[in-house]
Amino acid sequence: MNNKFTKGATYRVGHIDTTAELIPQTSSFKARPNEQHIFEPKPNTATIEQVWETLEQGQLTDLDKTLISIIAVFASATCTTRALSEMLILQGTSASKNVIESSIKRLHRYNLINLSRFQNENGTQPSLRIITLTIFGSQLVEKLEVPHRFNPKATASAEPHQVKSRTETTHLICNWLKQLPVESFEVRPVIVINPKDDAIIRPAATITLWGEKLFFEVPRRHEGWLEDITDKLHRYTKVFAGKPLPTVIINGEDIRMNHEIYEALNNSGYPGEVLFTEDTAMFGTAFRTCLYTFNESNVIKFAFNEPETQAV
């Protein structure tokens, strides 16, 4: 859904110095065996009447409203504190870590957002914190007139690998906004042509860049994952029947996963153009060559070049 928070003009390339950005050695969003997704309890949960009263009394700050609006844009995905901080910087908003943390805690206290973490099979919880919208939060954002899509049941029941995929989707979009003059983006848009014929897709995201809409898929490992992503790509041929297939960029967990997808698509006869990237490839100066494809087992990298303008 389009709103100012999905428009590239809201964000400024160069507000974050990506040349100094550290490239992570491992991905926080790789699916792990037997992990659980656990929601944090809310302290002194507020009622919706108390939320409206708080809003009317001006107890929610401008930062609170901006954060809940960004979270709503990714309501069908998820956010992290890092993603929120980067989105604020890209908008030109200055706020310290402590101020952002206070705002997140306030939104949580008023039952406008959920906070959750992953728990490994050995019972430990990594520091990564997931932020999602609540029904109250969605109602507040409607009052703020920010169009968004939210399914509370799907959010609450999402499997850990789905949450990891959605969180990586958010970070993918942030990384592209930091590096390139993105025109607009959408989070998990639904494209329906004919559901009876499986002519329906829901990409993880779309990003419009230099006039071209790119489609992104963010698979995570789980039982049957390779069949799922292969089947999904073939549904593109039904949705775009009689039209040129769009460029699909697959953001896999790592290069090994991407090569498995490449082979599966080749073996199944998928006719479209597919490029690949991975969780740790879109940071710092490495971003410029983060896209690649394969020639059997060889990796062929692509570099971003702005299209040349030609005088008429």
C-alpha cells in the first residue's frame, strides 16, 4: 500500500555512511533447527480507551507516531530496532538510541506493538528483538491516516522461519534505501489474476528502481522449502502470462542455498530471469556487487550502474 513511508523521496541516500559499515560474518536471520519464536509479556497492558485518551492528551510523541507508522508499513513483515533506527536516519530524523528505546517501550506498554525473541534449541535467547504491530497499533495508525495491511492472526501464528524471512525482508529494503535512489517499495503485496488457476503471488517485497519494478523472494530453510520456492516462481509465469516476466531477486540465506534454488529452477524449466543475493552481501561497499547468478558452479557477479540518460 502506497503512503509517504513507502516512497523513495522520503528517504535520502547518503544519510548513512555505508563505507564504514561492518559486513556481518553470519546472518541473524538464518533459520535454525528447533528454534521457537516467543513473545515478551506486556507490563500493565492498556485498553484501547486508554490509548485514545493518551493520544488526545498528547502523551504520544511525534517520534512515537513516526515509529508506529514505520512499523505499520512493515506490518505484514517485522521490524528490529536497527531497522527502525536506520529508517529514521534516512528520513533525516535525529534520535539517540536511548530515546528510540524509550519510545519502543512506551509503544509496548500501551499495547501498540509486540516484542518477541527467538529461543534456540538449547534454551538460550539471542539479543535480536523482533517488533510487530498489534490490533490497537493498527487502529492507531488508521487514525494517523497511514494506509497499511495487517493480519493479526497471521502475525501471531507465524512460524520461526517465516518471521526470519519477514525480518530479513525489512533489512533488505533498508539496505537498498541506504544505497540506491529507490523510487518506491511494497512489503508483501498481493497480486491476483486468477486464484482458481494459481495465478496469484505474494512476493516478499517489490522495489521500483530506475523505472523498473523488481520482485524479491526471501526463502528460509524449513521442511519442503525448495519445493515451495520453486512452485512460487512458476506461479509468476501464470500471473504474467502473455507478458514479459519481471526480474526476480532471490535473497537466500547463503550462496549454497541459492545454488540449490538455481539448480531446481533450471531442472524445472523456469523461463524467467533470476538473480541472487544473500543476507550478508548487502552491507557496506560490498553492496555494489551483491547480485549474482550462476553458470553451473561458477558465480557471475553484477555491478550496479545507473542507466545513462541520452539527449533526444
